Amino acid sequence: MTDTRDWVTAVAAYGVGPPKAVLFEHPLDDAGWPKLVELARDQRLLGLLRAAAADEVLALSSAQRDHLERTYGEVAAETARAERATAHLAGHLASCDIQCRVLKGPALAHLDYPYPDLRPFVHVNLLVESGMFSQTLELLGTLGYRRAHPEPAPGFDARFRKGTMLVADSGVPVEVHRTIADGLYAMVVDHHELFPVSSSFEIDGSSFCALGPEERLLHACFEARVGDTRPLLVRLRDVVQLVLTHDLDIGRIEQLCVAWTAQSLVAEAVRRAWNLLEVTDIVPLSAWASTHPTSRKERRRLRAYHTARSRTLVSLPTLGTIRPRRAVPAYLKAVAFPDRAYLDGHYSGHVDRLWHVTKAMVLPRTATLPARDKLSLHALDGELSELSWAKAAPNPV
């Protein structure tokens, strides 16, 4: 029987070159089909799976086709709710003279995929200027949005993190960003560079702004490499989609990569996307990524994201990037001895929290396969793959 991992990676690559043979040579039986649909939904790939079925690349039974349409209808409804919330909140911020950029799902679906149905999403993601971050949270608070999690200390998120997740009775999660990555990159990425260039798209006749194509690509690479607690295949497809859809300004990408010390991060994201999805098109960016080495310093920085053991990323590389340096004691105090509300439900007390911070500060000498590198969906019989970064594309010699 065909492994579900072969199917799901073939679905993630659908539309990029000829369809993978597994899609039409090995029809899934009634036992394997529900697993594929559930995994495709979890990995935000249901739009691509439905496209393969609509193009008759997949040979589905009538029962399987009905199941796919029902499940897609549920996902489409979630996406529609998230899109309406995106339009409402972005429009409200604009009316209050707060400049914002729509990130991730809505922007990618409308700007980078052939048609939006291919790229479902369930969250609202908005980037605001760093200086307006706190004001934006206060404004959204008047609309009924509240923090999903307390911050370690007042003002911590506005100073040290990429953003804050908000929730409301509507059930649609909203993430307000002040930059595009957490941890050390929250301090390294110059958020002022994210606003000069923009791309516009429409939702229900209203125009909204996203990042420029080069900035969207870099954000997609950050999301694919260090953005999720576990990697999503759709993140790798986003990288491929952006690279192959646009005539990107390689000079601009190089400029930002150097300024943000993100050359290896971007190279790894592109390399893994090309290798794992078996993309045959060779373009300048993928050729560069295939041979770009990762230095010891950069490897240590990237490994910090896998070894930090708390929701607030704590690592020696992160501490080294905090500016001004006099802010380091405040950072350490907040993460080691956070407010009581932050501890509730996660730690037994300050001693337990301090122990976790201490462990997170010590990077292992040998590389191990981190739990977050595993693609799993609860417990689907152990059939799903461990699509680790290391296995997907080793560093070039």
C-alpha cells in the first residue's frame, strides 16, 4: 500500500510541474482515503487535493468525492470567516490611521496562487509598525479581542517578540505582528524594511496591502524554517510558489538576507522545498540555495529554535542580539521570573519556570532530531513520515 507520506507530498507539489505518478497510479482504498483527507486538511493542502481531483488526476470513487467535497466545504467556510475578519480588522486599522500589511494566508492566496481556493487559511495575520503595536492591541481590545496568552511582563511582546495572538467570541484567531519572526530574529530583522514596498489585492471589492514579493518570500522562508512548532508542508509549497510565480529582485533578497543574517535560513528553506517537493525547475535562487553552506554560527542560531523549551524563546544566541544591551537584564528577569498569570497552566511555579529556562539556555553538543521536526497528525497509526529538515536536504559539502 502506498504510504500516506508519499501521497501528501505529491499533493503539496501538485501544480508545480507534472503530477507525481503516485497520484494516479495507486488509488487509495477506503481505509487510506480518510487518513489522506485528514492530513491534507491539517496541512492546509485540501485546496490542492481538490484541484487534483477536479483535474481528474485522482481517480476517486463517488463516495470519496462526496467526502472530499464535504470536508472542503467545512474548510472553505473557515477560510471565508478568516477572510471576512481580515478585511474588517485591516479596514478598521486603516480608518484609525494605523498602517498595516496583511500576512500569510490571505495575501498568499490572492497574490501568489493561481486562484485563492488553492490556499486555505484559518487565522488573521496583520503586521503593524512596531511603534503602533501597543496602540493596535488597545484598539482591537475595544472590539472584543483579548490576548490568548498573558505576556511574561508588561510590554514584553512589544519589545522582544514578533507579535501577540488574540482571540474573540467569533472564534477566529488574530495574530498581530510587529515583525516576521520570533526569538533572535525578532531583534535582528529591521521591521522598517517591511513597509516601503507593498502589493495590493482585493477582498469583496476593497483593496488591502501585503508585503512586497521579495519580503513575502523571506517571510515564507522564516515561517517554513523557524515559524511553526511543527513544519507544515504548505509552508514549503508557499516558498516554491513565490519563487516560481514572480520575477524576484535577487539583489533585494540578498540585501535583506545579509542585513538580517538570514542567508542560511533562506537557503535551507528553499533547498528543502525544492528537494522535498521534487521541484525540477532550476532558477537562480534555487541554484544558489543548493550550494550555500551553513556556517557554524548560523547553524547554532537555527538550532536555538529547536532547543528552546518554552513559549518564550530563550537561548544564548537570542540574548546576544538584544539591543540596547542594557535591556538584557529586563529580558532575563521577564523570562525567568514572569508574572504569575503567565505561569498558570504551564508551570508549577517560578522554580519550575527557572529550571526550564536554564535547560533551554544550554545547547546540546550533538545534533538530534527535534520533536518539532516531525510531521504528525495526532496518531494516524504511525504511518505518517518524519519529514525532518536533515533528511529532506543535507547541508552541501
